[in-house]
Amino acid sequence: MKKSHVFVLLILPITLILTAAAMKYARGPYYICSDTDNDYLYLVSSLAMAESKQVFFTDHPGTTLQILGAVSLKITHALDFSEKDSLAFAVLKNPEFYLKVINIVLVSLNVLLLFVIGLVTFNLTKNIGLALLLQYSPFFSDITLRWGLNNISCEPLLLFTSMLFVLILVKMVVDENIYKSAHWYMVALSLISGFGIATKVTFAPLLIIPLIALPKLRNKIGFLLLTAASAILWTWPIHSQYQRILHFFYITLTNTHWYGYGPSGIDTASIKINLLNMLTGLLYNPLNILFILTPALIIIIFNWSSAARKKVWHDISFKVLLAVIVSQLFSALIIIKQNAERYALPALCLIGFLLFLQLIFLQRRGYFRNLDTKKVTFFIIVFLAFCGAWRVFEFKDTFRELLLIKNDTLTYYRKAENEYKNYLKIFINQQPRSITPSPLAGLSYGDHMASHKYSHIKEISEGRFSKGLYSETLQKIYGETYFYNLCSGEFYTWTKSFFIEDMIIKKQVTKIIFYGPPDYRKKKDALIACRTGSVLHFKDASDGIYANIYALEGIAIKAVNFEQSRFHCY
């Protein structure tokens, strides 16, 4: 391989590093989180796993991320020779630093794999264009970049797993002795698939690809059995939670509303809305039409007659192409059921591979006879340049959005800390929602969610306070800190619950501000209903877009029925 080829194959990995750095700058601290899985939740879960404690946050299941996080925390702490504190004390005292370490590890894994994909593809095909096409996989979708780079969540590890999965499939497609090597591909794909399922169940649709592409029935059966074994291996640290995990997946699948919060059945109205949102998102990007139509046309054209059908079905590239499309359709069903764009990340990682398969298939059918390798490479590079221009256009909007959230949240966080020093501060949490515009709220949320066993999302939002795994440690580090769970109506500190009436009436504390997200005010006007039936009246001290400061104006004792007046998070 020439040095020039290595240089070219380094361009996109370096671009991925720069993109990750830009998005991290725009996003700001890790505690600034929209309504998704909070980074602090995985930090506390990883810490618990590092200390061999039982982890109860297993919704995805996410075990592989927790294992990776645990290893990263232990190594980082061990290498810091100036650190005298215990692992738990060090991590909880400086959470942003340790989250940054985990993020660097995740980005590094993806960058390294992207370079390896380029090298392997070039060695197999001798075509630098095809290597670049596969390397461009993370850049084909804004969703992949937004969720796969700057979060401590399952998505960055899903990006890594999906690309590793593609790497094995590339080797399989170009292998001239597929039948002789089928057992090797079966083992490799099943090990990766089990890892993917243990990371997040949204990886499951990709299992369809080996089931269609592997040549023999025994290979398909072996793939399923080894995938199950691999998934059990990676989730063994949480094996005591298997029944709860399966129950969670079951109600999510069979019940209506978010994560099965509603009654059993099919919510046709929500499905129609989710389908419309998905189609609107697809049509917004003109490249998506190309990604959808071209493989569909190839399949239709080459299956038009029975004679053509027999020929193409002997071509592994065609079988894998069909399998990829089917797996993406199943991923679409997940989005239609649970409207969250990040769930499409594994399927979106296959776009580059989908284009690669089409070119390989058409090349084998003789459609590029009059084009040499240099011309094919030229057309691929021109196409990728066009895709890159569109991605920059979309990326600017994402960058500005993240920057706006960061600046607004930091402005009001500093205002709460600096201008209200003499006020008692109460941080608003919305468990199980993870909007936490302060590091203390993030730690409280992470400790609570990682420490308690829940079978249903309703149990989280309506559950009463109980101490977490690290409540005592957090109390030692940060002292008495006050929180309010908007969903359960309960006030609490790190270690105990309390009545706000005692604080206001008995202790005569009247200078109180609440700091948190602004959206609940649209539903409850200028009041908060407490579990005791009392009502707190507020006035806006500061009105932000993503964070607000509310000053207590008065209290009405036992004024409402809490169950009738409570804020419903779901």
C-alpha cells in the first residue's frame, strides 16, 4: 500500500475527531442534557459496576457501556498518582472529568475502527473509492453524528458495533469461498451481534442480515445460538435482572404510549403521527431518496423474471443487499412504535455499506465494463463531496442548537449560583425524565436511577424517595442539597425526604428559589403541587428557554388533592 493511500484513508477518521470536538464544544458540560438518557446515569452505573455493586439501570440493557465505563474509571483513577481519595469519592467529586475520559475512549474506538475499515476494504477491493465510501458511513446521517459522538450513552458504542458488524460483512461479500468460510463468519457475526444486543436492543434488526446471508441452515441456527450465548456473556453482570428486563421489553412492545406507559393495545393515532414524522425527516434530506430508491430499483429489476432471479440469488452481494433493506425496514418499525430518532442509529450506519453493495453487485453484473477503477473512484469521490457539503449545511443547524442550549443553561446556572447566594436552592428533577440543568441534579438523578429496581416507568415517576448507592458519599462531598421530584411531588436531600412546609413554616425559610427546566410551567401555570396537598406559588426570577429560576411567592396548606393536581411526566 502506498503512503498516499494511507494519507487518504486518514482524512475521514481525522474529520470524525474534529466533528466530535466541535460537537462537544457546542454541547458543553455533560450535565446539560435534553430529555434522553442522562450521561450521569451511566457514570454512576459504571462506578457501581467498578465497585462490584448491583446495577439496576438495565433498560437497554447497556451493560457493555457500563463495563467499558467501569474499566475506564478504574484505570484513570489508578493512573492518577496524586489522587488520594477512593474511587467513588474521586469520581463523584469530579464527574465531568471522568465523563470526559469515557467520551474520549468511545470516540477513539470509533476513529480507530473507521481507519481499519478503510485499510481492510482497500486491501480487499484495491479500490480507494470503495474504501472511502464505507469510511463515510458515520457521516451519511446527522442522527449518527449527533447521538454517536458527544454523549455517554449506548449510541457511541452502537456506532462502533455496527461498523464492526459491517467490516465482517464486507469480508464476507468479497470472499470467493463463502461456503468454505461460512462457519468463521457465523462465529464472528454472532459474537458481535450478542455484544450489540447487550449494548442496546435496537441493534436487533441487524440480526436479520446474517439469517438471510449465511449460506446453510446449520449456519443460521448456529448464528442464533451463538448470538444468544454472546448476549448472555456480556449481560452476565446483571443476570439477576433478566426477568425485569424481559418484562420491560414486553410491555414496551405490547402496551401503548412511551415505553408501554399506557394500556395494552395499539395506539393507531400515535403510530400515524410517528410514521408521518419519520417520513418528513427522511424527505427533508434529498440524499435519503437516493438511499431508498436505488436499492429498491435494483431488487425489482433483477427479480423481474424467474431466470434473472435464479442468477442473482447466487450472488452473495445481492442477498446481503436484500437483507440490509429488510433489517432497515424492521428498524423503521421500532421508530414508528417508539418515536425516537436515535433508535435508528444501527440502521443508519448501514447506508455506506448499502451503497457499497450496489456498486459491487452492478460491477459483477458487468455494468462497469467501460469504466476503469480510477473513473469509478472519481465518481465516488464527487458523490461523497456532494454528501459532505450537505452534511456541513445540516451540521451548522445542529451546532447552533447545541450551543443555544449550552449558553442558556450555563447563564441561568451561574445566575442561580451568583445572584441568589442567600437563597435556599431546590433543584427540580423530573424522574424518570432526565432533564438536569445542573451537575448536582445530574448526580441525584444518576444515583437514584442506578440504585433502584423498577419494573415499569410508572413506578419511577410515582415512586417515593429512598437512599441510593452513593447518597452518603454525595452528602459528604456536597453537603445538604435540596431537590424536588416534579413527577412524584416529593422533596428530598441526598439521604432523606422532607416536608417543604417544615422548611417554610417551622424554620421560617422564605428566601427559596427553584432551579430547573421551564416546560412544566406551561401546564401548571405558576404553582407546584406537593404530595402533602400544599401548593407553592411562584414568580419568575428569570425566564430562560432551557432553564428557569423560580422564586417562592407563597404557600397554601392542603389546598389541593395531589393525585388530581400532580404533574404527569408521561
